[in-house]
Amino acid sequence: MLRPRDLIPGCDVVLVTLDSLRFDVAARAHELGETPNLSALLPPDGWEARHTPGSFTYAAHHAFLAGFLPTPARPGRHARLFAAEFGGSRSTGSGTFVFPEATLPQALAARGYHTVCVGGVGFFNGRTALGSALPALFAEAHWSPALGVKNPDSARVQMGVAADAVTRVAGRPVFLLLNVAATHTPTHMYLPGARVDSPDSQRAALRSVDAALPILLDALRARGSALLIVCADHGTCFGDDGYWGHRIAHPAVWTVPYTERILGAL
């Protein structure tokens, strides 16, 4: 397990959420060698299966930003990377970065970080009070239709915006949240001839994310080291047991891909 308590504020912190990405879809793409850039970030046994604390974007991200990242999908007590102080908590360890503030962006800002949010889905679009709640937690927030779910080139645009944002920051660490839109419905536009979303179309969308990922990774490596977390916020159903979409308690929604690592030399 990484030890953020010993790493902060000495390195950047980057959280990439692949919106709605199912664990089985990510694992299949890895097995087939379709996502080489993401696979290069994984341990030898590939994506870790975890359980998300939220079944849709808004709930999951609020939990993540309070330190409740997806939990390993296996029995046992699992120490968290980050944790807002909470009396009686039994999920912190010696390496957990524990903070008195309510959210991770606030905690890192108090320790000198510049905080950046690059949004993808509607909960980051700033067009309503609800769509502004998550971006308002950050010093700098970006969203436009080109970053959103309807643009089949959104992954490339989002990675470019994120790379530019971190590159502009000099002399202080960065906390970046990137909510990747491409893997959220509609994904059938990534698969020629497809008319409905499916695991195959989401896998095609993930390939577009993988192709764009070096834009961001190169920018992060140029800055130095980063604690990088890549995961889905929740999965989604494509007719599984008669269910479609998310915001429901189904294994395809709760089980998400997860990885964490240090990018660059410390």
C-alpha cells in the first residue's frame, strides 16, 4: 500500500475517474492488450476489483473526496489512502493521510496544493447549482461540451486540458481530479455500426481513453512525481438481469476497476 502520509506535500496527487467503467470491461481490454498505456500502470495481476461507495457520479465523487475511495472487494479491514477525521473510524492506517478538513481538495489546498478539476459528465458542467457543487471544491475547474459525453473525441480534449492545467502550475504541488467522460453513456458511437450501448462499445470508448492518456502522463512526468489513482466511480448495466444504467445496487455497478501507483521518481 502507498503511504500518502509520507508523500504529501512532496508530490502531486492525481485522481482519474473513468466514469461508469465496468470492472469486466476494463479487465477484458487489459487481457486483450487493447489498452497498453493503462496496462503499463497496472501490477502484474491487472486491475484490482473494488467496491465503490456510490452507485452514481455525484455520490461516488463526494465519497472519494472525503477519503472513501473504492474498497478492495475481498474480506478484511482495509486502510484508506486518505481520510477526513471522523471519530471511531477503523479504516485508517499508519500511512493514511488524515486531515481535519471536510474534503481532500480543501485539505491539500491548506497544505500548498493548487487544486484542479477537469470535468466530464453533467455533475461537473457548472450549468446548475447541482452541476457546480463538485467543481466548487477546486481552485480551478474546467468543463465545456467538448469535454463532455457527446463528443467522441472528448478523451483527447480532456487530457489536453488537464495537461495544460498542470503544466501552468510552477513551484507548488497539484491535486488534479479528472472525470473521464468517454466511458459514460452514450458509448455506441465508439463502435462502428452499433446502435445501443454494450460492454463492447464501452470497451471501444476505453480504447480512445487509452490512446489519449500519454498526453496527461507525459505532462505529469515532466513535473516530477505523482501519486496516481485510476479507477471507475461506478459501473453500469447493459441489460444485466434486466437492468440498464446505474444508480442501482447491482454487482456490475458496485464492482469497479482500481489501481494506484507512484508516477515518476520520488
